[in-house]
Amino acid sequence: MDRDTRERVGANVRAEIARKGRHQKDAAEYLGTSQQNLSRRLLGHVPFTATELLELAHFLAVDITAFGV
């Protein structure tokens, strides 16, 4: 996944977290990671794994396509 794609997916995940009124801290806990690690993914510095995106879709009760993947 190139950087532009990572940044777009991260922005879409951030937007869905906000739309659902959730917090990044809660999403990180759900994934079993730190808020810092999630932040690196949301900013596009590190790619999300397919499993992470599926878990976030479940956490937010959205289809994975909401993230632009």
C-alpha cells in the first residue's frame, strides 16, 4: 500500500471514528494496541493490516468499504 493510499484509508477510519462518536483510545483498546500505534496508522505512517481494518469495521459497525479499501 503506497503512502497516499495509507493516508486516505487512515483519514477514512478517523472520519468513521468521529461519525460514530467513538474515541481513538477506545479503538486502540479494541485492537489490543496502544493509542500511539493506532495514531501512526491513522496518519499513514504505517499501513493497517486487513485484520485491523476488519476489526475496526466491526467495532464501528460499518462495512469495511467505508474505509476506502
